[in-house]
Amino acid sequence: MSRAAMAVLLGVAAAAAPAGEVEVLHWWTSGGEAKSVDELKRALATQGHAWRDLAVQGGGGDAAMTVLRSRVTGGNPPTAAQLKGPAIQEWGRMGVLANLDDVATEQRWDAQLPKVVAEAMKYNGHYVAVPVNVHRVNWLWINRDALRKVGTRAPQSWDEFFALAEKLQRAGIVPVAHGGQPWQEFTTFETVALGVGGADFYRKAFVKLDPAALKSGTMESVLTTFRRIKAYTDKAAPRRDWNQATAMVIRGEAAMQFMGDWAKGEFLAAGKVPNKDFLCVSAPGTERSYIFNIDSFAMFQLQSAAARTAQRALVTSIMSPAFQEIFNLNKGSIPVAAGVNMGRFDLCGQESGAYFTATAMINTLVPSIAHKMAQPAAVEDAFKETVAAFWNDERITSAQAMDRFVAAARPKP
Ligand code: GAL
């Protein structure tokens, strides 16, 4: 396809403006993630702009945030950085983000985006960030052959989940592929919290930080269920990257993984087919609810006009229907902008799209605390440390963990 034709497809003016360069900070380094980023690079190249990759290894983005802080405090911000939820507000308050209102008006973002998403992309009423996708966190990924070997259906409840885990263990298959990093433990934990406690409980605990939920009989059950899962992980789990854990499920060494649907990107990149080779099912107890994780890029104020032109091209491309489709087909997520053709999305994607709409209507759509959507960094970190400590050190009791949650939720003087 010619550059001009591709530019039309992406919804951008065929580049007459001088070429610039974008420097983009992100943490998409696994197989599926890298394929998705390549689509963005391609969109920029089509418009004649160069791409400088600032990829910081480390799923979940903790290391990337450290790099971002040092770049910005050093007076050398990137063009764009993967930032989400409350962090957009934190960076907005620092006065370093660019105003994207003109592009937003041109592309009618207010009409294209769900209201909550549009609000999250604005600081002080002005757009400063652009959303890429919607990930659903509360999935359980299952190797279909492994399930066949033990002759059981996908678990519909925690009782069925643990019964299946027992059978798999006896059959010599690692029941749960786990990557022992705090953010991964936190990801499993929030899914268990939703599955055991339900959406109202989840919201009270992790959005409202209500001490009565953070220290409660329900939270105790959540912690107990969470810890029970550990017995079904393998000894080599500590420090393992999430995509290595997914690879164990892909190869059939392990049967299941709790992970958001970026895991699907890995299955697809390995040539696996949903429903044939692997299953995407709602984690036990979470069929009627949805933990959302929206990836977005915040744009930084830049000095040079060429750099600003390239930045604008980046923003425009991200919100174009063609990009939202191709990126999300690779990433495992669903488009966040309206008007994208969902015809090419597989069953997991179709399901995610339907659940996203349905759960919003019945008020069981909740933001991911493990993926920086629900709380500012300081609160999120304190929770994450507590969850990881509880998982890794069996001497820590549920009561102690709950006390730490309550302390983490208390406003700091
Ligand atoms: C999440 C991010 C996803 C995904 C994952 C693992 O925080 O939202 O896009 O790639 O980390 O790196």
C-alpha cells in the first residue's frame, strides 16, 4: 500500500509537514506486546516520522515508571509515555503534559470514548493522554490438552478450581503457571478478591479504601483462597516473567494462568488458536464482572516544532479506527474507541467487548488496582508490597496483612 493510501486509512492527512521523531517510553517487550508496538511504529513510519524506542523491560511497568521520573526530572521528557489512570493526574499536576484538545476536537474524542475513559485522559478538563485499548484482567487461561488429560471441564467455582488443580498435580502437570513478581501476585490477588468478594466488595476495598472492607471476614476469605493457590504453582516461580509463565501454559507444562488478556497476545504470537488450543474463561466467581485495565499514552510538552508535529501524528494514529483494530488484534485487548469493526476479533475479544458493555450496565465494572487504574502510585505500591509479602512469607497472617491494608489506605499527613 502506498504511504498516502495508508495515511488515509489511518485517518491522518498525508504528511506534508516536516518529518520528526517520536520517542516513546513503554514496557511492551514480550512477543505479543512487541508485535503490537510494531503496528504503532509502522503507522508513524507511514507518515515519515522516525521512532526512537524507549522500551523498559518489566511487565506491569514499575521499572518504566522509574525511568520516566528520571527523564522528566532531568528536563528531558520523551514524546510520549505509557501512563494510566490516576498517574495521568499526578503528572498533569506537575505541569509537564501537552494539551491535545485540538486533535481531540478534530477526531471527536468526546463522542468516541466512554465517558469515564475520556475523563481519565483529561487533566483539568483538557486532554493530555490518548487511550489505546481495554484489557480485561480477570481471566483464567487454560491449555486445552491439559484439561482433556484429566477429563474435566473449565472450573466454574473455586471448589471446582481446586479440585481440578489437585487432579492436574496428580497427573504431573503444574496446575498454575505463576511468575513470582509482586505485580503478578497482585494481579492474581485482585482477581481472587473479585471472585470471592464480588464487585461491590472489590470497589469498597480497592477504590474507596473502606477499612470495614479491608479488614473483614470477606477479605480474610480472599487472602485464604489466594494463598491456597500457591500450593499449585511450581518451585521455579520466583522472579519468572509473566510471558514465561504463559509459555509454560502454551507448551502444556502448566495448565492454567491467572492473567489479563495481554496473555492472549502470547498465545496468538505462538500460533495458538482460542477454543482449539487454549481457553479463555472468566476466573472463578467473576463471570458477571470485569476488572478493566486501560493502556494509554500521556504526551509531554516539547520544544521543537518538528517534534510536536510527530507527536501529533502519533496521537492521531492511536485514535484512528484502523490502528485500534490492528493493534488490539495483536495485543489481546479490545479497542477503546467507538466505531471499530469487531468482525476480525476472536471469541475472547468478542466476549471481552460484550462483558465490558454489560458489566458497565449492571455496575460490576471495576478498575484494576494492580495495573495502576484505581489508586495513586503510593497507595498501589503499599498494597502490592503487602500482597507479595503475604504470598511469599507464610508466617504473615491474614490479620496482619489486613492491618497493613488499612494502614496503607490511611491518608498520609
Ligand atoms: C500491564 C499493561 C498491559 C500489559 C502488562 C504486562 O500493566 O497494561 O498492556 O502489557 O502490563 O506487561
